[in-house]
Amino acid sequence: MKQIVQLNRFIQCRLLIPCLFGMLALSGCATTAIDDSSDYVAYDGVSQVEALLEFRDQNALEELCWDLPCREDFDLLVRFEDGTLDTRLPLYWPQIQKETVSVMPNETLYVELVESGDFLVPIAVHKQQDEYKSYMRVRMSQGESGTGTMITLSNPFEQTLKIHAHVVDASGQVFPIRSCSVVPSSSSYNSMPHPITEYFITHIRLLPMNAIFCAY
């Protein structure tokens, strides 16, 4: 557990301290934004991620993984301006925990969601799409060169999909990130100029509007 904590702090220090002042505007849309979001409501995803991080601090990873499907033998590869971090994590936190989705570099997640009030709650992650079910696909990658990060989000539903997205700095402070809505049967490509080691998604929901816009 101590090694995992030290690794997290090392990654966060190299990753986020140099770019804190630009953090709130890291993400952009690859598609043309249509400003038809007057009915859009933002929720407090920051507190949700903070609660998850506090839970991680207060619980032993090894014990938690007896009951939850944790990442095992995860190959973490992240390119920085001054070098590359290439290591294998024998054990790391689950991809879904406390209604929050965690995505790491070079991961492609097929997230199974169920309706709960106004939101879609993540309940499982699969390795591929299912012919009879609709899974939200999310991928985080750096491409073949460079240090920037690309988040791809695919919407299999018949309504516009929107998430709240977040990253965390070395002190544990959670920062909200702009993300773009995804119209039905489409994908969004949110590009960030910096390497990101873990991306948190909360408040997944379907919107009545059929518009592309970028917001928290």
C-alpha cells in the first residue's frame, strides 16, 4: 500500500503542478459547439471525487480488492516532457467505485449503466461491446507521440450524453474539467495538452436537448 501511495504522489507531482493555472480550461471539443445548453444543469461532482479519494486514504487497497474487482497487473505508461513513466502496478483501485468511473492511460472501458433518477449509474466494466446491451465507451490515450492526452467518449443511447470530468493535483485537490456533450450514436474527442494519469467521471446523464456544447 505504501508503494502505491508513493507512486500516486510521484505521478501527481510530475503531472499537475506545472499546469494548475490552466487546469480549468484544459479540455476542448473536436466538433463545432452548438450553444443550445440553456437548460443544462451542473452538479457537484468535485465533492463526489473528494469522497472517493478520502475513502482510498482510509482503506487498505489489498483488503478492498478482496470484495471489489480491482485492476491487476496494470501497465502504466505515461510520457512526460522530460521522460517516460513505464511501470507495472500489481494492484490498483477499481475502475468503478462509489458511482465514479476511473480511467487511466491506454485504458478502454465499456461501462454498463443503469438508470437511477436523473442519472445513469455505472455498475460494471466490460472488455468489449455487447450485441444486446448498450455500453458507454470511454478511452484515454496519448497516441503514438507527444505528451498530450485524448479522451474519447462514445454514446450508444438515443439521447445526448453528458458527464462531469475531473483530475486531481498533488495535494489532493480536485479540479473540474470541461467536457463535451455527445449526441446519439456519436463520439466526442476531448484533447488536453498535458499527460493525465487518472481521469474521474461522475454524474453521467442523458439530456433532453440534442446539441453539442462544452461545459463542466
